[in-house]
Amino acid sequence: MKPLFRFLIAGVIGLLADAALTHVLIEHAGLGPFTARIPAIVTAMAVAWFVDRSRTFGHSLAAGGFRYWAIGITAALVNYAIYATLMYRAPFLQPAVAVVFASLAAIGYSLFGYSRFVFGR
């Protein structure tokens, strides 16, 4: 259960980085809610990867890096698709709320992918 808890903590840290950067890019950099998500998702992936590899799964920087990023990129696509759908279908939602829902779905997807195909646990 410890790896799952650590993975969820890494996901929450990534989610916080994602939501914070999305907010900053929309409110202070003047980007639109769809454009702001792209660098925010990439940043969140990098933050979560660092925490996962060092705290959750204990692999070196290079070990499983390609597979990690392959799962991460598809998770990012899931994340962005859900975010964009929510923003398009429910424009009254604050972008941060859509980030939370999209990120939770991506965390579930990535947990499965990372644990089965990257870290083999």
C-alpha cells in the first residue's frame, strides 16, 4: 500500500503544480485556458516523474524513462481531452475545477500504466 500512497502523493503534487501554473498562465501571462494547459501539463508530468522515480518506485533517472514518458504523454492527452471537453461543455466551470477532474482521471490511467508497464509492480 505504501507505493500506492506515494504515487497518489506524487499525483497530488503534480496536480497542484498543474493547477497553479494553469492559473498563473491564464491570470498573469494572458494565455487562454486551452493554451495554458499545455505547459502546465508538461510541468506537472515532470514534477510527478521526479517524485515517482525518487520516492515511489526508486528507479534511477534513466531507468524506464522512455516508457514513463510514453505513459505520461498518453495520460496528458487524456487529461487535456477531459479538460477541453469540460471547458467546452460547461464554460461556467473555473479552469482549476476542470484541471482537478481531468487530472484525477489521468492519475488513474497513469497509475495503471506506470505500475504495469514501467515499474513492473
